[in-house]
Amino acid sequence: MKKKILIVGGTGFIGSSLIKFLKKKKIFIITSISSKKTKKSLKVSKVKYLVCDISKKREIEKKLKALNFEYVVNLAGYVDHKNKVKTYNSHFIGLKNISNYFSKKNIKKFVQFGSSLEYGKSKTPHKENISIDKKTLKSTYSYSKYLATKHLLSMYKRNKFPVTIFRLYLVYGPGQAMNRIIPIVINNCLKNLSFETSSGEQIRDFIYIDDLLKIIYKSLLIKKSSGQIYNIGSGKPIQIKKLIKMIKKRIGSGNPLFGKIPLRKDEQIKIYPSINKIKKDFNFTNKFSIRKGLEKTINYYKNSIK
């Protein structure tokens, strides 16, 4: 019998990629919830698409009343973090509403996506068990994600709510929107443009989308991951300047103007995780190196950018 899964935020980059991945497994009946209608061209056959604002309890109850699920993956979130009210409502209030709704249902797993920014100014590499100083969480987004984690862990302690929390660093791959660093650089290089960047001294961790999807899939099957926080990254941080140069070299064109964009006053130079915990508990190793992942991503944009 097929398993029923709800993808909250199923029309975003990770959500839509996850739906395609799970569809290939042929063991899931998939439903997606998003705040906006999905374009017909982006819909996957035999997937139910619902429109719902999860920051409103009544909408959740109305849309899901007649439906039952065994698994829930929460990828919902408002993209423009400058809008503090919508950011707080989607990343905390929405999460609180949807998790409270499913606390009354007999689900097997609730997968929550947190953020590396929950660590604030903590020293890298971040470990899941370090104490977080919430005073260093300056953005509405990071604080909302922090509150969401606290709420879910409290639910687990009280009622054994089967939640697994992933703190994601930077993800990339085919189909990502043009508001992220790797697609932006690829686009500029493919068009052989000069483009301004920072000095590029920042060190970050990027994970390829296919590796992330395998982690999500494993989390649905591993019971001992409930009540746990896991960092998700490649475990191989890279300097942004080196990353940009790799993309330029692979494409053979483009002119990055390093140092033209000043670093933010509060910008952390090093942000990357320890991934020892997920490697141990999930027996996980990344299949895609940054070079291999970039090659597949560049090839995708070569064929899609006109």
C-alpha cells in the first residue's frame, strides 16, 4: 500500500525537486500545499496541489479536513526576509499551526527545515549541541526558525511528536531561482558579462540538491532520528571567490569584479557545519562533489537560459 505524504511548500525549489524525487520511488501518494497556485507547466502528474496560508489555522483545518497523511515535510517559508511580518508568520506561526494540527493525528514523521542562521554568531564548524545565544539572532528569519525549533523539541519532549529537524546550509542545483549566488554567477558567465561581487573571502558550505533529497528520504524511514537536530551540508566548505572562479573556468567566459560590493558590517566570514552526526546516524556520504554538482547545474542552465 502506498504511503501518504504532505509536502508543505511543495512549489519551491526544494519542494518541487522532492516531489519529482518521491514520484520516482512509486511508493507515495503526494499532496503539496503552497500559499500560491502552481503553474500548470510545473505540476507533476498525479500529485494533488492545494493552496493554503498555513499562518491561518482555519485554512489548514478546512483544506486538510478530509485528508490523512503518514508523513509531513515542512519546507514552507516566505522568500523575501525583508518583510518581517510575513517572515515571522510563515516560518514560526505557520509552523506552529501545522505542527499543532498534526500533533492530533497519528503521523509517523514530521520533517522540519530549520536554518544554519539559528546558530547566530556561534563559532564554526557548528555542532548541533552547542548553546545558542538568542541575542545574536538579529534577523526575523533566524529568530523565527529558532522559535520553531524550540516549539517542535518541546512537542517531542511532551508527547513524542515524531519530528526530525534539519538545519540546512546552502543548497544548489538545476531549477533553482535566479536569486541565489550560484545561478546568478552561472547566468552572468554564460552571457559573458562583467558583474560585481564582494571580495569573496567568505567561506560557506554548499550541498547539491540530489544529496539533500536522499537525506530527506532517509529521514522518513529512520525512527531514531525523531527528536533530533541535524546539520545538512557537504562537510567541505569553500571560499566564495574560489567558487566563482570555478564556475567561470568551467564556462569559459564571464568577468567577476571582486571587491565591488562591500561586505555587510555584521557579515560572518566563516559559516559552515560539522556533519558528523548525520553521517553517523544516517550512514550518509555525499555523492556529488562541488565540481560534479556545478557541472550538472551549469549544463542545466546552458539549456534553459536564452
